[in-house]
Amino acid sequence: MKSMRYLGMRHHSHQYWLNIMNQSAYKELANDNYNQGPLVAALENRVAHLLDKPKAMLFNKGTTCQLAALKTICQASKNNRVILHAKSHIAFDEQDAYQALMGLEGVILGTEAAPFTARDLKSIKHKAAVLTVELPLRRVGFKLTAWEELLKMRQWCDEHQVHFHMDGARLWESTHFYQRSLAEIAALFDSAYVSLYKGIGGISGALLVGSETFIAQCSVWRDRLGSNMYSTFPALITGLEGIDKNLPKIPSWVDRAQEINTLLNSIEAIKVNQADTNGFQLHVKGNKTQLNQQLNQLQQQYNLVLCKPFENMDNQDLLYTEIQVGAEHEKISNEEILAFFNQLFS
């Protein structure tokens, strides 16, 4: 039986992860213990250097990472208001944990179709502690905020003494769009979170970067949120390996996503939104159950996983799916992709 091929992220076997760790030179470093040790230092220093920030701090997960950051910011300013997009990961994918667990108050901006702009900030009636921007905003199709808008937001934050925080779970995939380095993008923000398991391809983990004072202040909330792990060496080793091996390749994944995006635009039955990063959304009318049944059948027929199952779009008579390009995309040809989707939508 042929093995399944994946265009984007995939679930790996235990043996896959064991092989990466066994073959890694990083395994020779002494093991970590409660977020301390040479492995932790190597990863934190590497990410701090890439983003040109004074300090980085390891977390077990992006959710706890950003909860700690937001709570620390709000405590320091004695203001619980957090500005964020309605479709941001913090608001949409974390069950409003920032409110339910941390007692913070959301100031919601933006539409369901696009990131908010600097002009939207004029609607804010009460001073907030922090402005958060997710780069890219996954739930509206991996869309990136225009550089000019980020500059205006930076200026607005300076004028209103508001902390500027980046949800950079997919920052690694965003440099191609901006034609700027990780450090140049991060320079606009007071703090940022980055993920180790998406484009980087590590097994898990997240890092928060910012000033030395800010990171030190976040430490107590890392402990309170259960992110002071006894040992996380699989995340550390595979994260460092991913930075070495996958990070340099990510711009080529964005190129491939844009190539596939153009290819799929030739199919009349669907609408494909622009690919700012290595991911984009595909929209189509149809019956969700039937379409997902067909999708599953074609996946088995072609030994391909090209997209996620289809879901209903909010307040629209449309379905959508996400297409992402990852480390194994070269195993799949454009001809196979076009044939797959032509058959799916025929």
C-alpha cells in the first residue's frame, strides 16, 4: 500500500520524532529541567537573535504563552482591556480564555473577511492596555496586515501609550510577503509569540520575546499557567532542528502556495483567495457532508491530503477549506493537484 502524501502539515509517527532526535547533534547537550539548561538556553537565544529582541522565554504552548503576556501587560498598566480581532486565535480558538481565566476585557475590531486597519482604532472609546495583531490572521484566510497599516498602528500605540503585541504563530511564513526579515517585522512590536510546531516543524512548544524586564515579569504567569515543565527535550531538539532545516525553506513554500493558488483559479466552480503566505482558503457552494465524503474518497484514490475537510462559512451559503504548503510538498505535482480538485468539483 502506498503511503499518504501531504501538501501541508501532517501527523508524524513516534518513530519519525525519535529518528529526528536520535540523529540530532543537539541531543548531546545536557537535558533541561524546569525550563533551565543548555538546550533551553540554545533555543531561547536562537529565537531572540532571529527576532532581534533582548530576551526569549520558552512555553509549552502558544495559548499559555499569550495568556501570560496579556495578563502581565494588563497588570503593569492597571488596565484590563485587550484590542483584538474577532477571528483572532486568542478570541476564536481559545474559548475566550483571556476573559474566562485571566479576567481581561476584549475590545473587538475587524470584519469576518479581513484584518482590521489603523482606521478601525479610531472607534475605540476607552483606553486599552494592549493592541494585538495576528500575523497572518488564519481564520480570514491567512491574510497579512499591510506594512503601511502596521506602521500606523505602531504610531498609534506610541501616541496612546499602548503595548503592541504580535501573535506570530506563523510569523516564519510572513517574511516573503513583506520582503523584510524576521527582525525588521518584530521591531515594530513590543512583544511577540512564535510557534515551534507549525512551519518550523517541531513537535510542540512556543516562545515569547520582548524586553528583559517584560520577560522577567511574565515568568510568574508561566508558572501559574502550568508551563514550568519538568522536561521538554523533544520540543527543544525538534524545534532547533526545524529552525536549522525548515526555516530557510519556508519562502519556497510560499512560492509554491502562490503557484497552486493561480492553478486553482482556473476552476470555475470555486473561489480562491489570494495567498499572502503558504496558506489560503478555497470557497465553494455545496453540501458539506457530500463534499467531504468525496474528498475522503479522492484522498484514498490519489494517496493525497491537499486540504482540510470543508466547513460552513459564517453567515454565507458557502463552504471553505484551508490549503497549506509544507515540508513535503515536492512529493506532489501540480498536475496531480489540478486533477484532484477538478474531479472533486466536477
